[in-house]
Amino acid sequence: MGMRNLPTTAARWSARHPWRAIISWIVLVVLCLGAGLALGSNEATTQDFRVGEAGRAETVAEQAGMQREPTDHILITAVHGSLATSSARQAATDLAAAMRGLPEVNRVGAPVASRDGTALRVPVVLHGPELEGKKNVVPLRALTEKIAAGYPGLRIEQTGSPSISQGVNDQRGEDLALSEKITFPVTVITLLGVFGSIVMAAVPLMLALSSIAAALGLSMVVSHLVPDAGVGTNMILLIGLAVGVDYTLFYLKRERDERARAGGRLSSEALVELAAATAGRTIVASGLAVIVSTATLYLASDVIFSSLATGTILVVAVAMASSLTVLPALLVKLGRRAERRARKRAGRVRTDRQVLGRLLRPAQRYPVVTLVASTLLMLGLAAPVLTIKLIDPGRDTFSRDIPAMQSYDRLTAAYPELLVKHEVVVRSTAERAPQIRQALTELAGRAQSDPLFASTAASNSTNSDTEKATATGRSAGPIIRVSADGRTAVLELAVPHPAQDARAVASLQRLRESYIPATIGKISGAETAVSGDVARGQDYVRHESGKLPLVIGSLLLLTFLMTLLVYRSAVIAGLGVLLNLLSAGAALGVLVIVFQGTWAEGLLDFDSLGAIASRVPLFLFVILFGLSMDYQFFVISRIKEAMDRGVPARQAAVEGIGRSAQVVTSAAVVMVTVFAAFVFLHLTEMKQMGFCLALAVLLDAFVIRLLILPAALRLLGDRAWPRRRGPGAAGLTSRPGATAPSLEIVR
């Protein structure tokens, strides 16, 4: 009972002490943000991203002091015509000397000429772990541009993993700013349409923004327990605006309904308590459902999903708290203004209900036909899921609007051996080091004669034993690095195909299943693992696919149990799970149609990957299930209230869905706008996530909630609900007359 009465208790205090509540909320937001800024964010390290065999190989290499290093390349080519060799080498010498003087630089390799003589590159290794290289790029870039100005006939540019990562971060920041410019105006227009008042429309938006600010601060604090993979902020912005506006809309709509029903006989404080006793409890239940369902992402044992889960849980919890505390205080202060606006908009509300009534009419009059037709439509949309292909989007999929990616294309065109490399890591005893080297040399020889592999002559390595040979483009033999203690050796094998290319994947498979067993595999006691760009992606997809049944199974079970706990109806709980699966499946099916092919590339401005980013399906299911619980709980709670008043089940379904349809559709419009704005971003993975979530919410709000759900409930009737033992026996609602004991009559 304490938890059930919490929304009412919080609303009562806020309504009686509005200024204290408002000031307390502002102070809380400032404290959360201040604490986060003071502590800073703890970013995930390279170790946090490691999974599978590739992760094991990288761990072994790191323990031997042979981990991957952040490496950029200074590429020198001719602006027009052939490359002037003497001028290019002088520029390379100047660049190398200048780079060695930078504190961010660990070492600079010797210039490496391309085999066709059209380019010269200078490898530059930065200090720090692989993921931190992007932090040291700016000084190098400034120096490169400065020296390039002295050689007008040469194109001197900088690229590599650190530069590309920095470029992606810059582009992501610009994309988020663009999405905000799109989202905020549409959200404001939608809220104006719902409330007809700038002041009332500003309330949901301001609460959402303040919730986002508080959650951002808290996320920085929590990142010291759960490292941030760099996506937590995106998730807080994406989900924060959606649920923040949703929860406020639910509460505001209920307060308006109570105000209209009271006809001026109740005070603003009493109306707020009534709204808290119904919508407030629904918000608590749906918010907890979102949090519980999102927490299943932790079962994926993946730092990216853990970061997404943390951001979502924090912003939902804060948004839920804001709607239960500061919102009642604001409603009390704005109560009289809302009353005047409500009278002016009475005609408009009736018009809106008439429109929604027409949309609900097929489910009321022809429930069987509506249910069958709508379900078949959703199943048809979901059918392409059977042909889905999953990949881990890598560096080659980034937008070519990033200057470092344009330079990267020119670099890999001149040096195809830099496109992808496999790293064979072997650990054994120091006594077996000669035997290990011989086996690795044999393995490299097999790869050299295989068209799936490139020459091992040129690589990212800046070791002195290969610099002289690679400077002239001559083969230096296999590149085998041995640790200081002689126990660990690393062989680099180049592949002249992008990491997502079928030939690159085939080369990894051949290496792991054929070449290694035939060479290193014959040495007893030798621990071998393969890493590299292809291995990382393939092992990550395999890792996610293995976790998918556990996460989805837990999600379905928890969603069912949460609904069962609230409504005491296994039929309602099961129906909710099935409807969520239907909307998620349909959205994912359309995603496959649009993004797995090439026909929509020009329409949505993307380059097809020929597959779906491996994180999207799992992300979609978990986040959509959580968000759908908002709609499900809000709609079902209104139906349950009608039944608790003695209304027959079939009529209660029509009444409850009809009374909640306006706010559900309005909230859906806001959510769709927020998610659809991500379709305009450059990163294909973010486009896919935004598109899929926007479509899923659209289908859920208009097909599931207005057609399938009312038709199903009308056909089920009393069979959907447990046997009633009296008014208010169970659920979110309380017995009439017990919801707000401190009602004050306005005289």
C-alpha cells in the first residue's frame, strides 16, 4: 500500500508546497549535473569492448606488451599528375621531424612508398591505448596542415583510426544538433495542438529537458561503476525527450479530465491528487516496467548495451520522478489558467474525439474482420525478418562526408594491404620460440599463395626490422613480432578487402579452420587466437547472437510478469507480450526491406550495408517493449477503471481506449518525431535505429492500440479479466472515494 500511495502522497505535498517542490527540483537537477561535471565521465577502455576469440587474442598480446597502438598515417600524393619523389620525400622528412617533437607522439616510422609510386606515407604512433588516440589527433592535424601549406604541389593529409574516430565524434555532435533542431519545433507544435496554450505546452518540454540534464549528470557519476561506451548520452537524449513528454502528457491529460468532470467544484490541489491516484500510479507502473525490461540488456554482457541500458534507466527514473513531484506543483500554479483554456477548447476536444471515434469504429463494429486483417498486415510486414543478415558496422561503413574517411579511401587505394589485417597471436614457452617462429613463417607462406590475402610486406607496423624494406616497397617477408620474454609472438596478415566483404570473412575462416591447425596447431601447448578488424566484427556478431535468446526470453518473461502483477490477468499479460512482438517484428521486417537492399539509398541518403547492424534487433526489442508498456498500461488502466465502476468488459474496452486514444496518439507523434530525426544522421546504424523505432511506435499507436487491441478485447469480453470480487478489487485504480481523502471543495 505504501508504494501504491506514493504518487498520491508526493502529489499532495507538492500541491500544498508548490514553490518548495519547484525549487527543490531545480536544486536536484543542478546538483546531479554539477556532480557529474565534477567527477567527469569514465569512458570504456579497449578491454571493455573485447569479446570472443578476438578479445582473447588482444588480451594475450596486451599482457605481452604488444597491444594495438593508435596509429595515424600522413599520406603524400600529387595534386595533379605524377608524384615528385624528391619533393615528397622532403615533405615526409619535415613531417617526421616535426611530429617527433610533439608530446602526443610515441614514435614515427620511416616513409613508405606505394608500389605504384603514386604515394608516400609516414606512419605515426600516438601515446596511450588504442581508443584514446582520438584525443591526441588535433595537434597532429594542425601540424600537418601547417607543413602542407609549404608544399602547394602536394596533397598532404592525415588519416587512420584516431583521425577517423575524431571525425566520427565531430559528425555525431553535428548530427545530434540537427536532430534537436528537427525534434523540438515538431514537439512544440504537437503539444500546442494538444493543449492550445504555449504555457501548458512548455510544461512537458521543460520537464523533459530538465530530466535529461539531471540524467546526464547522473550518468557521469554512474559511469564510474558502469563505463560509458560513448552511446549513453545519445540514449538519454533519444529516450529522455520521448518518455519525459509521454509521462507529463499522461498526467496532464488525467488532470484535465478530472477538472472537466468536477466542473469547477474542486480545487487545483484536489484535482492534482485525483490525477496522481490514477495517472500517477500508471506512470510508476509503466516506468518500472520500462526500467525492468531495459535492464535485460545487461544480460548481453556487452559494454555498449550496458551503456545503453544505464542511460535509459536513469532518464526514465528521473522523468518518472519529475512527473510525480514537480509536475503537480506546476499544475497547481497553472490551475486557473488551465481552467480558462479548458473551456475555450471544449469544442476542439469533442472534434478530436469524433475523429478518433471514427478510427476506432471498425474494431467496435467488425471486431473479427478488423483483428484478422490487421494481424495479417502486421505479419506480412514482419515476414522479411526471415531474410535478415546481421553485421557489425566497421570503419568502412562511416560517412564519406568525414574528411578523414576521404583520405582513408585514398590511403587504402594506394596501399590496399592497409585495408584489413589479421593478427595471429601465439603464446607458449620461451624455449619454443624458434619453433613458433618457424610455424608462423610457414603459415605466412600459405597465406602469401592464397588470393584471399595480400602481401605482408607493408603494414601498420613501424618496427625497425621492416622499415628499410617497406620504404622501397620490397617484401620484408612475414611480419612476426616477438615479445621481450620470447613467450608471445604476433603475425600480421594483410587482406585487401573491406572487413564486411565476403572474401575478407572467408580469409578469416580459412585462417582459423585450415592454416592454423596445419601449422601452429601441431605444436602442443601453444595457445593461439586470431584478432583483427574482421575477427572483431565476426566474433561480436556471434557473441550477440548467442546472447539474443537469453535477453529476449528474459524480456518476454519479465514483461508478462510485470503486467500480470499489476492487472492480475494472464490473458491481458499474454496479449500485451504478443502485441509487442507483433509491432517489433513488423518494424524490423520493414527495416530489412528498406535498409538491406539498395532501392531506398537515395531516398534516405545512405549507403546500404547489404545487412542490418547487429545491435539494432536486440536494441529494438528491448527499448520498444519498454516504451510499449507506457501505452499498454495507460490504455488498460482506463479500461480497468471503467470496469471498477461496474461497466461491462466490452463496453469498458471501448470507453477506456476511446478516452486514452488522444493522449496515446499525441505521445506517439512526439516519439515518432524524436526517433525519425535520427534518420537524418550520417551513421547508418543510427539511421536504422531511428527508422525502426519511429515505425514501431507508429504501428503500435495506430494499428495495435486503435485496431488490434480493441478488437481483441471486444471479442474476449469478461474472459480477459479475472473474476471481479467488487469495485476496485485489483489493478492500478483504487476504490471510488478512496483516491484522494483530502479533497477540498471550491466555494
